[in-house]
Amino acid sequence: MKKLGLLSIEVLLVLSLVLTGCSTSSSTPATTQPAASTQPAPTEPAQPPAPEVNVVEEAAEAYFANMPADVYKIPEKDFVAKVKAGEDLFIVDVRQAKDYDAGHIKGAVNMPWGEAIAQNLVNLPKDKTIMVYCYTGQTAGQTVALLNVAGFNAKSVNLGWNLGISKVEGVADVTETTANAIPAGKTEIKPEVQTAITDYFSKMAELKGTTYANYKISEDDAKKALDAKDTSVMFLSVRKAEDYAKGHIEGAINIPFAKGMQASFNQLPKDKKVIVHCYTGQTAGQTVAILRLLGYDAVSLNSGMGMPSTPGTGWANKGFPVVK
């Protein structure tokens, strides 16, 4: 009986130890996952919207940024030679209909300077070089600038019909009086550019009969503005720097007509009339067209500083003063 009692005590001790171990193990707290954060996840900083591209301004600045070596012009003799050789050109005469009818280059179509040009952009080819001529090269210069902005490969004929083409030997062989129809086309023009060129001519039409008709000003009217010290106008010379240094209109600043000249346009005010002058008015015409598309109120000085072969026209030929 004593042995049984001792055995029973030993069994009870063992059971007690086992139960104690189980109890200790089960009391170990279970590992738990951290509570999900209630803070919002960090977000990427908002990116500023991409600047809106002004299609017209971009194309206008590219006109000078990408200017070719020929500065969008062709000598009158070279032009006549190309016509005689039968080169595949598209020729636009922007003179008035009566002058076109009296005689023009063979194959040329007539788009009188003004809204007719804007209306016929869709009819012009982009797979041919477009040659443009007027009377002396000034309005052709404006036209060529606008056409290149619209995506065409256009060049003006030096000195136009009166001072250039008509004086080339043998030009009679490529002159005709037969009118040529403007072929219908479907050329795609960017809407913004079409609108800008349409506005260009519609606003010009409003100036008919004024001092600034055709976005030009006569030498006499420019001289009056200078004498009156009119602070609402300024003069811009686009002649070469060395010629500007030899003599220029008082108060004129100089931005030579050349590739990349658009980078200097920030010198010009947009709250004044900018009178642009060159040698004969042709490169001034190109400059005026681009400046107007960029928001400047620009006009060109008739006949520029003048050339020896045209006495009585141009600032210097009229005997108006220059300073150094």
C-alpha cells in the first residue's frame, strides 16, 4: 500500500509538470500584424501642364531661324533663265489684274495683292517652288514670308516686274498676255495659319487709303513722323551693320536681315508703330510680314533707303537726312 501511495504521488508530480508546461506555452501571446496605416499613400507631385504651342508664332520664328542662303529671293536674270529653260515652277503675279493682263511671265497666274492670296492658299502646290513677283519686290516680299509660314517653298523675284524682270534681256520671249487659270487644289493648311493669313489681309484692307495702306508708309510721311518726334513710332533698319554705321535714320535701331534675326526682336516694342527699312524695301517686306504675325505693328518704308537707279525714290534719294 505504501508503494502504491508513492507511485501515485510520482504520477501526480509528472502530470503536474506536464500541465504546467502546457499552460506556460499556451499563455505566450500570439504574434499579431501591425494595424494597417490610416494615412493616405504619398502621391507624386503634380506636373505643370505643357506650355501651349502657338503654331503661327512658331512658324513665323522658324522663317528666320531656318533662313536659306538665298534669303528667299532669286535674281531676276536667274528667274527668267529658269522660265526659258522650262523648269517646273509655279509662278504667281501679285500685281493688279490690269497690269497682269498687259503682259506677264508665261504660265504665271494672277493673285492680286490682298485677300485673293489668303483665299487661294489651298490651290497652291507644296511640291513645287513658288516664284512670286510684284512691281518692285516689296509686296512680293510680304507674300513670300506668309507663304513660307504656311508651309510652301516660295521665293520672290528680285526688284519685281518694273525694276527687275522687265529689264532682263530677252524677257519678251517669255512674256504673254494670255490669262492662266488658277488650278483647283486641296492643299492642307493648318487652321491657325489660315486664320492668321486671312486676318492679315482683312486688317490690311481696312487701311486702304490711309498712311499705312498695304502695310507700307511713304518716305514723305515717315519724314513727317521723324520731324514731329512722334513717340508712337520707331524706326528699324535691317541693313547690314556696316551700312547702318555709315548713315541711318535718326533714332533707328539695327537688326541686320539675316538668319537668326528673330532672336533680337525682343528689342522692339509692341505698343509702337515700327517702320522697317532696308535698301529697296524687299527684305523689309519680308520682315514686316513676320513681325506682324508675331504681334508687332510693323510697316515698311517705301523703296527703303533707295538705290542709284531709282532717283527720287527712297529715303536717301529724296535727300532726307541720316546720322552716324
